[in-house]
Amino acid sequence: MAWDFSTEPEFQQKLDWMTAFVREEIRPLETLELTWPQLLTAIAPLQQQVKAQQLWAAHLDPELGGQGYGQVKLGLMHEILGSSPLGPIVFGCQAPDSGNAEILAAVGTDEQKRRWLDPLLAGEKYSAFALTEPDNAGADPTNLQTTAVRDGEDWVLDGDKWFISNASTADFVIVVAVTDPDAERHRRASQFIVPIDAPGLEVVRDIASMENPSPRENTYGSHCEVTLRDVRVGADALLGNPGDGFLIAQKRLGPGRIHHCMRWIGQANRAFDMMCERATYRFAHGSVLGEKQTVRNWIADSAAEMQALRLMTLQAAWVIDTQGTKAARKEIAMIKYFGAKILHDVIDRAVQTHGSLGYSSDLPLDFMYRAARAARLYDGPDEVHRDTVAKVILRGYEAPADRIPTEHVPTRRRAAQERYAALFDEILASV
């Protein structure tokens, strides 16, 4: 495939419509403290408009009600949706539902798709993904302790999960649990579909966090503690085969990180717009902020960094589209930690430019700033992704057989003298 930065005019029209729609119809809802039922009522007519534009659940193939756009186009869409925390849910591509839909579409049985995937795609049901545990590092899920034990034809689940996104508003949870503790470390776990009202499953609380210090119960965007005590599910709850838990999880992680990073670009751009606007009218020490070298440096650095992140992320998406997710492992890991830093830095500069106003809750910057800190943790901390990038890069190198650096000048000089000896003889003879 030729390298091409263009967007088809027809798709660009859709992106232009999305930009105006998010700004004019979705962002105003952010200012209202809506309960989960109120939010669903408010966004229902907006979701109908999205469906009329054929932009609903665009992450899935057409036969599943999506558009089959591929990761590059999805990335361009998420850049727009990411400017608002409510953007993805209005377009039916919010996490963790989008990733769960991809899992169900890929490995679900016909009955599982009918019962869980179809209503999920229709916006009639919502879901959660229960992987993280309080006593185990989320960066190493091979140490999971939640178990699923066979009992006749059923499975019985026991364990503790936390920071389970949207568990308090979910209709079902996909739970990752150990089914064979003695298996190879990446074959120990399996995934199960568990209804939220299954006996023994309890959503204990919405966890207070830096992002949301005083969470209201049962609201969109919650992070919950969930316990499972003798939760019994049938054989039809198992996704794929026993031991496929980590293999299945990979189907959602790679593309999901592309979407994360493009949404971060949308958030950073929103903060950038606020910073630039502030620079045009805020007067201090004899001139507006836009005439101060420091503020101009912030603006220039932010513009360059966002552009770099955007191109890096779209290139990673292009690799997925053309070569598959596995081939993009390095690129995906790189944008994850680089993107988290750019998101934080741009928002931080915007806060600084606004001074006390930026620190207050009169602008969305305070929420954006707190939420940005989590970007360095979820889907794996920065350190893990850096390590992945370095390991992949180092595979392309090997130690020189003689332990002498390849670029060692004295060695290279001797080799060059031997290679070009005849040429030097001709030069000396002509003198």
C-alpha cells in the first residue's frame, strides 16, 4: 500500500459533521450532573442521529452493525470523540463496551451473540470487563487469583476485582478468572460472561480516585470494586475455550490503545484551544499573554508534540490495517506512553496559562488534568510499554563477534585502507 496522508472527501464530510455535532450537541451535556437513567434519556435522540449518519458502532464489521472502517478511520473519528467524555457513548464505541463487543464478535457462540452482543450493539445493554485485582499488579495479569472451578456442567467463580469501569451501570461483566492454575502462565485464565444480577456478584462501591474524589453512585464513568462469592454460571458463559483468556484479551487491547491515544489528542486539542484563546486577551505586565515568549513556547511545543503524537498514532493504525495487530506491537506500545505524556503536558500548560481560573472548576481543565494522570496507568503503566519498545528494538541488534564496536574508527580505517589500496597506489603514482 502506498504511503498516503489524504482522507477521502466523502469520509471527511462525516468527520466534519462529527466535529460540529460533538461541539454543539454533546459538549453541553457535560455541564449537567446527570444520573445514569437521565443520561440515557438525554443521549437517546443523539444516538439516533448518529445511526442515521451511519456512524454508529463503527469499530465493528458491517455484518455486525458497524461500518468496517479500519483503524486509521476509527482513529480519526476517536480524535473528534475524545474531546468530550460523552462523545464515545453517543456514538456507540465507548470503552469497555467496544472492546467487549469485539471479543463477543470474534469468539462468541451464536447464542452468546444473540443474548449479549446484539443488545450491546443496539445500546440496550452495557457491560464491564473485570480483569484488575487489588492484590495483583495489573501490568502482570498472569498472577490473577480469581478462580473459576468446574462443578458438573457449571463453573463457580470466586475472587475480588477492582477499578472495573462502569460496573455500577453494566448489565453484564466479562470476568477473567483462573481455570487451570498449573498451566503455562499465559494459559491459566479464561473469560466468562456473568450477568450483573448473578447471585454472589456484588458491586461493592464506586472507588474514589484522583479523577473523581467524590463519586456519585451508579453514574457513567465509574470505577468499581466487585466481589464474586460462589458465583455459578453455566457452560454457556465460557468465551472460547478454557485457557484462551489472554489470547482473547489481545483482540481488544491493540486497537483499543489506538483509540485511547486518538481520544487523548482530541482532549489535548481542546486544552490547546483554551490556552490559545486565553493568550489573546489575558493582559499581564504590559501585554497580552500571547506576546510573552514563555507562553509562545508553550503553544509552539504543544502544537509540535500533538502533531507528532497524531502521526505516530495514525501510523500505528496503518500498520494494524495493513499488517495486523501483532506487527504493530512496538508502535502501539510507543504511542501509549508517549501519548500519556503529551496529554498531561498540554493540559498542564493550559492550566498554567489560565492561572487560578484554570485551577478552578469553572473550566473543564481541572477534570481533564485529573483524568490525564490515569493515562499513565491504565492499559499498562508507562514503564511496561517502554520496556516492550526497548525489547522489540533490541531484537534487531546483536553483539559484534569480535566485541569491537561496528563504528570503531581505527578498525574501519584499516578496512578502508585495504579496500581502497589500489586507488591509493594510483593516486601516489600520479603525484
